[in-house]
Amino acid sequence: MKLPHKWFFIGLLIAGHSLCFAQQVQVVKFPALQKMMAQKGDTTLVVNFWATWCGPCVAELPYFEALNARYAQHKVKVLLVNLDFVSELKKKVVPFITKRRMNSSTVVLLDEPNYNSWIDKIDPDWSGALPFTVIINTAKNERKVFERAFTKAELENELKPFIQ
């Protein structure tokens, strides 16, 4: 009996890894996102709204990943909210996340194509431009929004007042 070639097993392993990773991108509606953003506690939540087609968003994503890893002991959590279409999840979003090894932050895909129905609920001054970031600490009752891209140093400097 001839056994399948070793590349067959490697392919199964890679496919299995991709399927497991795809499960980490949760598709959520706005009320679920609101609940995530309103959680009480002493953890500072950094929420970044982004899309795979947004050049400045893509450029700054590694900074959010690094921030999440570096400040985990300071009770900092990064939530990356993807705004691509749900139909793009498997063929565009998951491969994008897998290729860039985005595995330290929580990634959700917001299933709300009518942006006008929820943008003002995030912040009434948000024009809808991407990238957009909100830093929240409910224990300190602090919240700050940014309608722009960050450098790594700028992002860390904006976070510091929330964790001191």
C-alpha cells in the first residue's frame, strides 16, 4: 500500500491552521461591538477601525500588534475592528490576517454596511474616515479618539496617560 506523499500532510496541516485562524475573526453586529467597548474594568481598551483596502490602516496595524504584546501586563487590550464586507471574510480578510501573522490582538469584522447608522454612536465627530482609533478606560472614565494614522511612537505616547 502506497502512503500519500508528505506534502499532502503538510497541506492538510496548513489548511487546518488556516481554518482554526479563521475562527478567530468573529463577525459581529454593532450592539455586540458596543458591549465590547463598554466593558467595565481597569483594562484600557484600544479600538482601531480599519480595512484591508486602506493603505494607512495597513501601515499602522503592526504598531497595534506590538502595543498589545508590549503592554499586556499593563492591562491593555487591542481590538481591531475590520470594516471589509462580510463576503470578503474568507477570501480577503482571513488571508490578510494570516499573512501578516496578526495573532496577538482580537480581530472582529463588523457586519454593519450602513455606516451612517452607527458611526455617530462611536463618536459624533467622526467623519467616517479610516483609520480611526478610540482609547477607552472605563475605570478612569477616560476616552480619546483619533481620526488619523499613527506612528509606533505616537500610538505609545497616546496610550501612556491611560496606563499611568
